[in-house]
Amino acid sequence: MKNRTPYHVALIYNAGASATPEVPEDSSSTGDLQRMIRLMARALRKVGYRVTIVSLANDLLAFQRRLHRLKPDIVFNQYDDVVHGALYEMRVAALVQMMGFPMTGCPALALGLSRYKYMSASLLQGAGVPIPSNTELLERIGDVDRCRWQFPVIVQPSREHAGIGIARDSVVHSKSALRQKVRQILTEFHQPALAQRFLPGREFNVSILGGRKLNVLPLAEVDYTRLPSDIPPIMSYAAKWMENSIEYQNTSVICPAAVTPELAREISAISLKAFRAVGGWGYGRVDIRLDEAGRPCVLEVNCNPSLEEGVALARSALKTGMDYPHLLQHIVKIAMEGPSFDVGIGVPMF
């Protein structure tokens, strides 16, 4: 960059109010998000970019006008919905694309598909990607009676992410418990419930990085062995975010995971197929769990997963020798390639 003006990066994020009251021990709070955004901006500047942080709360028109005035070379998309069932994550990405700016991460359609968990699971199944059996969308409590269940079953909101709506009682062992959990989801989250057979095997997070050429980073395994026997081994909201909880304090991640070369190849191939099936681009994470026979099944495809330093995708990247600033730089470079088959229409907004 010595002979040119540094790339101007608009780092966008959601500054809107959370759907649930915040508590000090919740590491997904607004304050933690803002700290992460500042650290990302610092890391991007470290590798030579000029960075402007752009927040979006409630005024989409003001956000659009500001982007138009800034005319960044690229938009680093960290917008994430905080309202239950919202799909603005997809809509904001679509707006940025329609304004003609290159954008990091997955395109709008991939973000929308992955947020609709049942639609995504159905798509994966149709593409030949293994998913857990008994995958059902339950829009009414009575829908529980239309299926023949293989218990235990895990049930969760069908349009959430980041562990929202997943708790100790999410793994059920009877129809009555399933009905009770579906009733809670319909009442509290105002959306259908997603039910799937709960798989008993090991759980892996598979980080993916790349554009036209996708690369699987070192596998990470979620270690639940220190959890008390009365708490199900699942990545609940508490395990992800509530620092004072038993789940958080007794759930860890091993990276790189200790797996045979054959299992690593199988998990990697399935994860790449799943990420491509939803139209993923740039970076993502595929969550995998093994069934009783040790066969990998896809639990979820995460488009634009967390880029927090030292954890998740950044942790796997570090195992390859890629530090945090250069990971973000690599994501920017991938975005400049542009997703395959995407047509930039460059609609003038003003």
C-alpha cells in the first residue's frame, strides 16, 4: 500500500437495543460488542487500512446516507440481529450489496437461509448433507403428535442464533416435555420450534475461510466432560455467554481436535458441502455432531460467525500461524474477489 491511499474500510455493526435485559455476567452484552468492534478497528488499522466505525440502530435511512457520503472501498459487515426472530441481518447485507459496495462475509441470501434453521436443514438434506433424524418444524403444540419421535430430542427456536433459546430443558425425553418446551418457544419467541433427534457423539466446530477456494481451518472440539451429569452436553446460551454459570465454567474447546485423519477428512468434506449449499462466502462455521455410529451430521451452518480475537474462527486461524490482524486482512481481500455468480447492479441511492 506504499504507493496508494490506504483502503477505506467501513466497519458496520448493530447498535440497537438487545431483545433481552442485559446482566453483568453476560459476555454477549452491548458493552462487550462495542469493545470487540474497537479491537477489530485497531487490528485493521495495524495492517494498513483506514477504518471508520459505522453503527446502525433504528435509522436505516441515516445509515444509508452515511455510507453514501463515506464511499468506503469496502464494508466490513459485523451487523448482527439482536431482536428475536429478526431478519435485518439479511436485509442490511442486501442494502450494502445494492449500494454497490464490496462487503465482507456471506451474501444476503446465505445469511437469510442460515437463519431459517428448518429451511437450511431441508436444503442440506436435499443436497445430500447428513443432518439429525426427526428434524421437524413445529408451528403449533399439536404438531408434536404428528411425528414418531426417537428420544431424546433437542428443541430450540427456529430463527435464532448464538445459543438463544437453548437451555438445560432443551433436551427432552418425552412427548409431554416436548410439548412444554414448544409451548414456551411459541410464547416467548413468537416463532416456530425446531426439533431434532439429540445425537450422543462428539461435537466439532469447523471454521471455513476463503472465497472461490475454501479452506477448512484446524478442527475444534467442544469438551463437555467436566459438566455435571444432570446438565445436557449442549452449547446452550449459558455455556456460550453466562460467565458465572456452571455450563460456561465447565465447557471448553480443544483446538486442534484430536481426530483420526479419516474422520478429519470426512468432517471437512461435509462442512464444505454444507457451506457451499447455503451460498456461503468469505468465512463461516459449520457445527457437526457424531451419531451413535460415529457418523458426522450437520447441526447448523453459521454464516458470518463471531470474529472475536482468540476464540472460535480466530483461534483456529491462529493454529495455522495467521494472527488476528492478518485474519481480518485476509477476510477483506477475499471480499474484494466478490462472491461467485453475484451480479453487482450498482443502484444509485441518491
